[in-house]
Amino acid sequence: MKRQHLQRSASVLMALILVLSLAACMSNNQKNTRSQDSGPGSQNDTPAVVELNPDEPAWKLDTSPVELTWFVGASWYGHTWGDNLVSQYITEKTGVHVNIEVPSGDANEFITLMMTTGQLPDIITLGSWENAVKKLWEGGHVYALNELAEQYDPYFFKVAGDGTLKWYRQPDGNTYAIPNDSYSPNLMRETGMTAANQTFLVRKDLYEDMGRPDLTTPEGFLNALQLLKDEYSEYKGQPISPFFAQGNVPYGMTEYLQNLLAVPHEKDGKVYDRLTDPDYITWLKTFRTAYERGLINVDFLVDSDTQVEEKTNNARYFMMIREWTGMTAVNPMLAASEHPDSYYIAVDGPRNSKGEPAKLFPGNMDGWMVTMVSKSTKHPERAIRFLTYLVSEEGQRDLFLGKEGVTWDMVDGKPQLKPELVELLENDIEKLEKEYGVMDTYWMLRNPVIVNQWRPEKAPVIKQMEDFANQYADIDGGIYKNLDPTGDSDIAVAWMRISQNWEEVMPELITAKDEATFDKIFQDFLDRRDAYGFQEIMEYRQAELDLRKAKMAD
């Protein structure tokens, strides 16, 4: 334990050194390339006073060259700015060149450390669930977007969406962030777009060769695993891993599995403790039985991202609790392989004891990630105008489709990607993003209501999964996403302790020698959970849910 503590301390120290070095570089870069414009109320070289028109985008008032640093809080994000057609086109058009930065590790920790330096990137995009988001707001590290817009670009209010601004409005009356991929229940009903991406996937050829076994009941699930072990441990030259759950314990085996089982989020207006739901416990015990019989191993709890990718790309999983959006590149590749039916299809997986269909998370008002403007920027006026441009329909089209006549044409009054780019989308998405930068390369401010109308028709091997997710989407369920406390408060720390303990307990439950041992491990966890302050967390969830319902009623 002491060794782990020292390793973590060393990691944090190295991260802090990296952040301080980065801050120094940013500071020098700002001195060399930026004017000394500051935020609202500054007396330092403020831009010339111009007449702002709330019906016209203000970015057109100044297209001189400027550099803005954009932190994207996803260590896996691998795109840069300036090397592809879309980014070059937008820079040529607006004058804004973006330096994209990503964390080498945990985004939340990285930004938290950067706050201590007082030098943050100009623009920050973080997961809406990250603790650092609230710290940035409450610590005064980011601008209120409404105040920036009032001073520099009132057109922002025309394109940002009043519903989104109200949803993210804080008690002080300000809105500090704008989300991507934000959906309202009414919008989902009107458009039919739910943004649901949770699915239960099986390898098509193997599943059909096994006679399409019933995977909805514990008995059927175990029988299918037994058949796999007895007759299909290797299939078409590949050793088969029985099962995979995306995000391991905190996601795939908890809330994701609970959604497949249609475990309710509330009963009689009160937040429900989903973890103790009888159907969920039954299925955890089913996994324990599968492990006891040697039908599954703990690979799905310990495999690295690299191992998961290798197995997925080679169709080595039999079934997966997996978001279909993560399979859009893999499925076409598998369908074009020497075993063209080795791709994955969505089927009915675990269900509750009543046999009710899944209730899968749809999109929600929170969106996926949120974008903010840092008070460290020397160009707040260019930052808010750039964001306004990007969230407008013009900016969304430029980001998503690129330049008219080069990457897309108007066909029957509708923008369409050129055929050669559609072919790349289906067969070589990496080249499409690297050379052209279209579609979802720069998703940080993506508005699906706008861009989805321009998407080419999906290949059947992708559309089947999407249709499944849409079919079982719980359109009103988005309000329950991310109800848990975040930040540094006592209750947030308590929830973190409980969550970390659950990640440790889950493998113990699945590998328990018998059901009695399972019951004892689970009860001990519940006792610790209560001692950590779970009742206060439930009260927090209830208050948050009531607040969200009130916002939705506005």
C-alpha cells in the first residue's frame, strides 16, 4: 500500500512539473503572439468599440490571425489542427488557429493541477461529469458565457439555444459552459433521434451457428455459455472470449447492466437504490455461477484497452455489453474480412424477471462534454466569437462537411458529402479524418440536431445496432444521468469512496466460492456504504432530480 502511495505521489509530482512547464510555454507564447486584450471590464488595450448586431455573427468583424489553445479532456483524442482540410479552411475563414492539447492521463486531475498554476488553456472541453467542471465554475477560472456574449457577440444567444443555456444556468444566474450532443426529450420525440448507444452485441455468425440462443434469462444465458465452452471455444480460427463489459465495473456491469434490466431510477417520486434491486442481484449471481462453472473468466474486468481493441478487431468476443458507436469502424472491417459474417449484431440480452424490454439511456440535456472559456485567455472576444461561429449552423456545416465544392456539393437542395469521401467513411475513416477532418473529427461542439441531417446513410452493419438502441431508448430517462455529487464537498468525497469500494467488491462477488459468500460480501459492502454516508447521497440525488424536473417544466 505504501509503495502504491509513493507511486501515485510521484505520478502527481511529474504531472505538476509537466503542467508548470506547459504554463511557462503558454505564457511565453502568449507574450510573443497575443495582444494584451483581457476580459470584460479590462482596461488593457481593449478592442475598438464597434456596433454589435444580435442578428449577425461578430466573428466577421475581426478575422486577423490569432492563436487559441483548446484543451480537449480525452487522453485518447488524437486529432490536431492545421493538417487537414477542414481546420485549414476554418482558420483561413475566421483567422483562428487552434492549438489542441490533450492530457497524458486523467483529464480531471490534469485540469485541477493547471488551476493551481493560474494558467489555463483559452478554451477547455471536459466531460460534463468531471469534478473539475464545477471547480472551474466555482473557482472563478472561467467566464460566464452570457456575459462574454453580451459584451462581444450577442449573436451567441441566437444560436446557442435557450434551452441549453437555461439547463446549465447556475444559481448566480450565469451559464459557464455549453455542451455538445445535448438532447431534450421533446426534441427526441420530434426528430426520432434519441442518441441512445447502449446495446447488447453478439458475434453474428457464431450466434446464428449456435441456433440464436436465448440470452434474456439467467438459465438461457448460462446454457449459451456452456454451449460456447463445449463446442465453440475456438471459432473460425479464433480463440473466443465469452464476454466483455464496456467500462468494466463502474459502467458496463453497473448502470449499463441495470438499464438492460430496466431497473427503475425512481419509485413513487423517490430516487431508487438500483444497486440493491432484486433482478440486478440475480444477474450478478448469474455471473458468479458462470465463473464457478468455468464459463467466463475475469478478463473482462482486467483487460487493458489494447487487449480489448485487439480482441474486438479480430472478433474474439462472443457477446458484449458495448456501445454501438464504438463499433462503427470495426463492424465494416469485419464484414469485409475473410469471414464476412463475423461482425456484431445487437440482440436482446439480459432482462428482468418480468421479461420487460431494456430501458437504455438516451441523449440528455447534459450532453456529453462541455466547453468553457478560460479567464487565462488574452482574447476573450475572439474566443466567444469563435464558439458562437462553431455552434451556428454555418460553423456546424464547416466543421462537419468542410468546404463546398471540395468535400461536399448541394444535391437537391441538401448538402451531401462527395462520393469519394462517403467511400472513405465506410472503408478508411482514419484517412478521412486525418486528411479531410470532416464528420466527427472535431466533435467538441457538435449539435446532432443540425449535423445528423447531413450524415450519409449508414451501412446495414451499423444501422442494425443503431436501430436496436433507438427501439429501446428510454426517452425520458436522460434526466437521471449524472445525479451523483461531484467536486470536493464531503458528500462528493463520500460518493467517491463508495464508488471506489464498489469497483473492488464487484470482482470479489463474481469470484465468490458460493452464494452464501456472495451474500456476505455484498452485505458487508452495504454496511460500509452506509457508514460512508450513503443516506446523504440519496438525499443529494433526490434534490438534484427535483431540480432537474423543475428545469424541464420551465
